[in-house]
Amino acid sequence: EIQKALNQYLESKRQMFSRFFFLSNNELLLILAEANRKPETVQPHLRKLFENINKIVIGTGVHAETIIRIESAEQEELPLTRPPRTRDSVEKWLKELEGEMVKTLRAVIKNVLGEYEEDESKREVKLNKLKSNILQVAITVDSINWCSITEDVLRDDYVQESIALWYTEIEESLRILTEIVRRFIERRTVICLMTQDVHYRDIVEKIRDAQVTAEDFLWQQQLRYYATDEKNILIRQLSSVLDYGYEYLGATTPASHHAAHGQVLDDDHER
């Protein structure tokens, strides 16, 4: 009877914050017993609850009992727009943290995407400006821009000429970004943008050589990022459509970012 009651209690907490299903009963019991008094108790378990929140930073003074930012395993920092307070039960403030993570990333990506689209500079200049943002934002905005331009090129009446020019522009941006990397010590974001652009250049080369259109399989099979008029993000692959989840992924490689979304789309195809 005691064990049954305990399991029901833990189940009720998991129903309130579904990410608790990723924890064992012992881990969850420890958090429930300590985290209301000591929010730092959740620190060792954060990577099981979130993709890449490795640490929560709680403020001091007037910001005491408030989570002012989150940090990834790579020590990248994301300040939260409306920092949640840790006064409520742990399942409630973790739920608030989850919501603020999504809201913060959505707001930052929306703002940066708007600035990027309005910027009439050359591609390499725009990419260089992106390096001041957190990596996830830079990669996502670049992905949306690349997809938009590539699809416009594939629908152009003079598609072969347009795609040749687009390929040359990507090559030139890679050359200039290589020079930028050599000059800057803090270069993680630029290197990741270059890695992503090498991948995108290779895709453009394939579709150029195959002489495809926007409706052909070679283009449709790609993981493609789109922004709606409201700056919401959709990811498409073949017949599948996925809403961008705004899960904080930290300063990992572009391949890891795309894999996180590609796996969901693969699962959708299998269903």
C-alpha cells in the first residue's frame, strides 16, 4: 500500500511536469524533497530534463530566488526574458522555466530574423554579424535565409544561371568567413556557420548539376526551414511539417541542431 501510494504521488508530479518521466523514482524523490528549499538540487539532473540546459543561474539581492539565465554544457549563456521565480513547488517553477526558455528563444530568433531580412549587405557580411548571437539563433536564421533564397532560385525562369550565381555567392562568403576565423579568437559561431555553409554549398552544387526544380525529390528531401509572415518557424521534409520547438540546444554543431529536428521528421515518416 505504501509503495502504491508513493507511485501515485510520483505519477501526479510527472503529470504536472512531463519531463519528470525522464528521471528515475529515486532521482525524482530527491528533487521533490530538496528543491523547494534548495533549487540548486536540480542541477545534476538538468541534462536529463532538457536537451542542453546544464546549469541554472539564480540571482542575488533583488533577484534572489529568480532564475536569471541558463547555461549550456559548452558554457554558452542565455539570459531569460522574464526570469521565473523558484518560490513555488519545483514542478511549477520547472514548468515556468520550460515556458520561458521557449518564449526567450522565440523572441530572440524573431528579432534577429527581422534584422537579417532587412539587411541588404552581402551574405558574408550578414553572416559575420550573426556571430554576436547565441549559436542556435545564428544557425536557425541562416538556415531560413538559405532555404528561402535557394527555393526562389529554383523557381526562377532562368534557374541554371541563377543557381550558378547563388553557388558562387556561397563560395565567396565561405572564403571571406575563413579570413574572419583567422583573425578572431572567439570564433565558435563563425566556424559553425562555415560548417553549415559548406553543407549548403554542396546541396546547391547537387541540385545545380541535376538541374532540378523546387518540386523535385532532390530538393524536397532536404531539411528546409521556413519563416511565416508572423516569424513563426516551420521545418519541412517531403510531406512532413514540424513546428520549430524552441528547445535550447546550446553551442553544439549545426549537425546536432538539424539532427534534433530531423529525427522528429523521420519518426513522422515512419508513422
